[in-house]
Amino acid sequence: MTEPRSVGCICTSSPSRVVVISFGYFTALLEGKEIEAHDTKTWKGISKEVRDFRVENDKEALWTNRLFGGMPAYLVSMSYKSNLVRYVSEILQLGIPRPADMLFLYLLGFYFLLIS
């Protein structure tokens, strides 16, 4: 019978390997390039009215006239000051730019599931 492998050295080096893999897959991020997505460009135009109102009045707009002849602003762009999940997300991302941060979190989660 063979003895079980020790995962001690794997545990210490794998998170750094996950970061290297994430940046290796998204090498364009290191060159300062970004993925241009049509939906992101469209959102910037649709949410401009709400964002301008937020800057001018220091409060949230509840309605926008930009999309479909008017709709609630929380469907377009809403900023909640009491959103604590945002801080947890920023900590977990470790300052890694998108979309490499998402791949990093997926691989890290897979790694923890693998060793458990």
C-alpha cells in the first residue's frame, strides 16, 4: 500500500501560483489593455443622467428619462452607502484588476475545494 501524499508544500505555494496563472491568462492586462464590451459602453450612456445628478446634488436620483422613456434609477445605476459586501469584495480581490480577479477567485475557490 502507498502512503498518502503530504499537501503541506502545496498549500503554501498554490495561492501564488493562482495569481501567476491569472495574470498569465490575461497578459493583456499587464500591457494596460482592457476588454471593450458593448454593454459597458451602453451603460455609461444610459447612466450618465443618474451619475450627473449624484455629483451635482450629493443624493441618489430615483428616476431616469434616458431609457425606454423613463424607468426607476435603481435598475440603471444606484450607489448604496450601506453596502458592506463591497468592502469584502475589495479585500478578496487583492487589488488584482478585472477580469483576472474573477479568475483568481474561481481558481482559489477550486483549490480550497480540492484540498478539503
